[in-house]
Amino acid sequence: MNIYYLRVLGSSIIYETQVKAKGVAWSDSGLYEFWASDENDLRQAVAYYPIERTVIESIDYDVA
């Protein structure tokens, strides 16, 4: 698993958070999709954030 450190930009605030996931992908609909794998190695969505308002500040790789 990885830990993704995010900065989400709102209209008047900046929200900082972190997501623990195995990977991240983006969609044509404008979202980052953070995902993990289940016991059958199928992707399960963990969180969604809008690409235009989200900055991935850093990533810690291979965190247990």
C-alpha cells in the first residue's frame, strides 16, 4: 500500500488529507480514483477526488 498526501483546493479553503491505497488512476470524467485490491486481486475504489482541485503533494511507497 501507498500513502498519498493530498491538497484539495476549495473556493475559500485548502483541505489537506491523506489516502492509503495501492494505486491511483484518473478518469475522463475528471476524477482521481484511489484503489486497493481485494483478496481476488480485483480493484476496489477507496476514494475519489476532482483532478482540477486536487494536488498530490507526495507519496510514501510500500507502507504496510
